Amino acid sequence: MTDDRRSPMRGADTDRAAARHVPDTPQTRAPTYRLAFADEEFLGKDELRPVRLQLELLKPEMALDAHGIDSTVVLFGGARIPAPADRGTARTQVLADLSHFYDVAQEFARRMTRKSLAGGGRDFVVVTGGGPGVMEAGNRGAQDEGGVSIGLNIVLPHEQAPNAYVTPDLCFNFHYFAIRKMHFLMRASAICVFPGGFGTLDEMFEALTLIQTGRMRRVPFLLFGRAFWEKIINWDALAEAGTISDEDLQLFRFVETAEEAEKAIDGWQEMGRRQDIPGR
């Protein structure tokens, strides 16, 4: 529906169409004559950065609202982790060994999508970064189950195109990392982190920091693959040094399988329901 139908004011679509049917003169060809909202060169100027930030926040928000999506299950993880069938293409033996997490992520997404569809499809919708590896596995699992899934891609110098399993109407592309991260977390009912690199670590620690500081409510925070995470991060050393508290180590838990992760999320829900019962 165009804005002309929602408002008695003459709308942007009407003016955009009218602007295409003007005499071709030096005046109408001048960049200054272009409608501001239809002028890509103008919108790309440094001074318009605040407007672009607002647009990147608003566009996905409106689309998700239109699809009736209330909550999501976030899957973070490495783009370089191959499917087991492609483990021979892995650049290191460690990545080849981690390939089983592709299957784990795919199965976990199936389970979450099944849960979502059973509840009407508004909650527990899988969202990934929209790329290959673990992200592809998450979107693929949702498609396997007949549900939708979200892909939050970002423009990078050597980044991939969206994977083929993201629901097309829920496939977004971002310029700003900060706004993309907001959309990962604004609807999150669970955060699930698979082995990955700088991007995965960045997303994981930002989400943990928001929960630690009370800027985001606590949700199930699951790290898949204890051996990987304990090898690359000495969690206990952080607590022993006093840079985090012992209680901060309770903000997340390790899981290994899709079934274990689903039980953790179901247990969290059940605990929340019990706490909501009057008199408890």
C-alpha cells in the first residue's frame, strides 16, 4: 500500500512518478532539482549519516513487524566452518574437525523452527548473519522444517552473497555494524554461539556485556562446543583476575548438541513460567 492511501496528504510515490514526467532542461537535469528522498548521491553524503542510521534501524523493524515476528533465536558462528560433506575444502584441520557443528546448527534450527510453528510462528524465529558456514546451516534448518528465517547480511569488501536458505522477504543488508547488532538482539529470546572468528567473538562479547550491565534482559546464552571455547578463552582467569565477577560466569552455559540446547531453552521458559505464578 502506498502512502497516498494512508494519508490525505499527497504522497511520496505520487511525487516520484510526477518527477519523471518533466521537460528535459538544464534546470531539471541539475542535481539540486532532484527530490531529496530520491537523490542517492545526496543520501550518501557524510552529513546524512544520522538519517541513514535511522533508515537501517527502521526498514528491518517495519518488515519484521509486518511479518508478525515477536521473538527470535540468534545463531552466531563462523562463516568458514564447512558442511561435513565439504570438510575436505577446509583451510585447516581444525576447521575440518569443527564441521560437525554445521550439522548441529542445522538440527538446532529445525528444532527451534518446529517450536516456532507449533506456537503460531511469531516466536523463536531463527536469525543468522545470512552468510555461509554456521549461518547457512541455521537458515537451512529452518527451511527444512518449512518455516521462515531471517538473514542480516552486511556489506564487506570480500563478503559473500546471502545464502540460498534465507527467506527472501526476510533477507536484509546493512552498512552499519552497530545497527545490524541491534537487530540481532532487539527480539532475541535466546543467543546461541558456535565456534567462529573475530566477528563471532565481537558479537558474543557485546551481547554478554549488554546482559552483564543490565542493558539487555537475561536470556538463554548458549556456547556450543566447550572444548573450543575453553581453549581460546580462559574464562576462569578473567574471574580470578577480578576483571569479571564469579557470577558473570553464570551468564552463559556450554552445550554440545541441538537436543541439549533445546532442553536448556525449554528449561529457561519453564523457570520463567514458575516465577510468574502468584505466591511463588
